[in-house]
Amino acid sequence: MIGFMAIGLLCVSNNVIISYIMFALSGFFMYSQYPIYLNIPYELPKMNSQRLTIMFGIFWAFWICDLILYLIFFMEFSIESYGI
């Protein structure tokens, strides 16, 4: 899917039709994985809606913390490189 996106970006100035096809394929493959990852936790033993909510909440909390830490370190190093 990343390859389709890269090919689409490389071809956008030469052939718009190929770019649209590559972007569509990239979007299709991105979407095709999404329902699978949401349905796998339902198949775990002794899983109920409360546990599932907690599991996804922890997942998103770790993702948000990771994003915040990345932005802090990115901003720290980018400011230092400009000598501010």
C-alpha cells in the first residue's frame, strides 16, 4: 500500500490516470486491513465489550503518548538546529 502511494506520487506530474489508480489501490488495501484488526479482538477467549473498550483505550493512549513524545523531541531538535 505504501508502494502504491509512492508510485502514485511519482507519476502525478506525468500521468494523472495512473496516479488515481495507484491512490485508489492504496486506499483499498489500507481499508481492507482495518476491519480485520477490529474483528480479531472479538475472537479472543472470554472477551466482552467492557474488556474490548479498555483494550482499545489503552492502545489509543499509548499511541497518543508516543505521538506527543515524538513531537516534543522533534520540536526540541529542530529548534536547536536553528540556534534558537
